[in-house]
Amino acid sequence: MRRVQKNFFPYPDPTALAHSQKLENLIQTAIEQAGGQIPFARFMELALYAPGLGYYMTGLRKLGTSGDFITAPELSPLFARCIARQCQQIFEMLGTGNILEFGAGSGRLAADLLSELNLSGHLPERYFILELSADLRHRQQETLYQRVPLLAPRVNWLDRLPDSIDGLVIANEVCDAMPAHCFQLENRHDWERYVGYEKDKFVWKKGPLSHSLLKDRIAKIRLLLKHVNNYESEINLAMEGWTTEVAHRLQKGMLLIIDYGFPRHEYYHPERVMGTLMCHYRHQAHPNPLILTGLQDITTHVDFTALAEAGYSSGLRVAGYCTQADFLLACGLDKLAAAEIAAGGKQALETSQQIKRLVLPSEMGELFKALALTRGINQPLLGFSLRDRRSRL
């Protein structure tokens, strides 16, 4: 069992360590059965989603100040109130519709969205949540019945994508946690990064590309890198496949993706030689995914160009792309916040701090982006009316 340095991370308690050991044993077995190494994408999949053991599949506290990270819906209800304005516009265009949210976290976004849409008279027919984690489903149900008890019966949980979707599909900080392939370029050689198990710990290895699509994708990435000889980064084929699946089921409406990332030419920048792979444990970020198995989040930034291409290839219209700050301000964040700040007192100070976290370039405002993919909707979208950066994709 790997030991965590006490001077770097808060030390896991015995129960957490025992849980981590079970998952480590599972992954070790998968490595042995594969002949000594597995693609990092497979390691990430098991570390995050192994049934009953993966980081997202257990009862460990993940969100909020007592967890490992804080998402925008947890930070402020203003985030959901702004998205509600975009939902309202879509429902007015369609006449009616549903909302499908992927990976709803604690349920705060769903609760605040339903509350705001109820006030404006634009409730969806149904609010669907596709959540793989039984623990998070339970937490979402608790949140909804505590915060919006009269609206909670409108919510249904799904185990898989529905065959047909009409309305709005929302994925907030979902794509970054989808298993990504890691690659390594050494002069003229293209390697994939694998994970092995040696001397009681997981170790990095390298080997041939495990997926046929990776060769062509890396060839295009090399064109962006010019004369860079040593380079590591990621390609998220799972994210692209997910976008395609959603697109095939979206009959009419919008897929709204909000996450941290870049367009392709910035993602694979010659100076970003170590990629974007990052882990989060007790609000500490670090780049080592091979420790704290099952106890930490593992993420990569999002290649928004890849998402746009996947949607476009599946018949969707790339309807808008901008920073989170521009999206929220276009949806009326300043006006919504002004009303709360005008009341004065402690709430005014808290609202001011929340807005800074959501929109400042040094916080979430610039790194987080919003992408809209639509079918059957050709009108300009509210969230991208302030500044649309589709030309940067």
C-alpha cells in the first residue's frame, strides 16, 4: 500500500485507506490480466467509476468545503439563476421541453434551476438526472426535497441516455472527468502512456497507441507543436463519443456544456509540455493520479474544439462558445447580483465574493468556457449575446 506524505496531503483515515487498498487490488488484477500494463484511460475509468469502489461511486464526501473541490452551483445560486435565463429562452423557442442534467453533483444546480424556472413560469415538463453514483443520487434527492419539496416530484433519475431528448441537456463539469488517453511524444516516436504495478505501487509506462483514432489525432497535434521534441498531453475520446451519443438522441433543443478547458490550438500549445492532467484531494491540486486511489478526483481540461467537431459531425449546430464570465453576464448576472447587493448586510458581501469567483479571470471566469450545440434552433442564444468566440475554435 502506498503511503501518503503527511507533510503534503491531509492523511487519509484508516477506513479511507482500507477502501483505497480494495480498489488498488482491483486495478492491480486488471493490470496483471492485461499483461503488465493498461492504458491510462482504463486506469482513470477504474479509479473513478469502478462499481462500489471508484471515487465517484462511493459515499466519500467530494463537493463543498469538507470535500475535495467546489463547483459553481455550490458556490452561488446566481450560477443556476443565470442558466435558468438561457433555459427560459430555449423553452420559449420550443414551446415546451424537458431538462436532462448529467452528473448533478449534490443536486444544487437542479434545485436552484427549478426554483428560478418556477418563479418565471417556465418549468420543464420533466427534469431528468443521469447519475451513475447511487450515493450521489441519494444526496441529490435529499437536496431537492429540502430546498424545493413541491418541485422535487418533477425530477426523475435515469440509468442510461433516453432514446429521445427534446429540450435542454446540461453538462456542468462533466467532460473533465471522462477517462482520457495520455500520450507522449519523443522526437519522431508517438507513445501512449500506460500504468503498471511494481514494488507495491502504480508506475507510469509507455507503449504503442491502443486506439486506432489516436494515430491520426496525434499527427494533427504535431502540426500545432512544430519543432517540439518532448511533449505529454491527453486526448479524450470518451468525451467525444459521449457528445455523439447525446447528439443522436437530441431531437430538438440545446446541449450546454460548461467546463474548464481551451480550444485545440491553446490546449496543445508548444509551451504546455506536460499536458493538463490534474488531481484534487481536500482542496489541494496536484498532478499525480497514481496515488490516493479512489480517494481523489482525476481530471483533464476539455478540448472544446473536439466537442464542437463531434457535435457538428453528428448534425448539431455549433451555436455559441464563450467564457463562463461572458455567458453569465449575458444571462443577467450583474442585474441579478445588484438586487442582492442592494439589500446590504452580510449577504451583500457574500454575493460580491461569489461574483468574483464566478467571473474574474484569475478565478473561474476565463478558464471555464460555455459551449452550445443545438438542433432545430437557429435564433441567437442569450448566453452568447455579449461575446461569441466560435471563431477561436
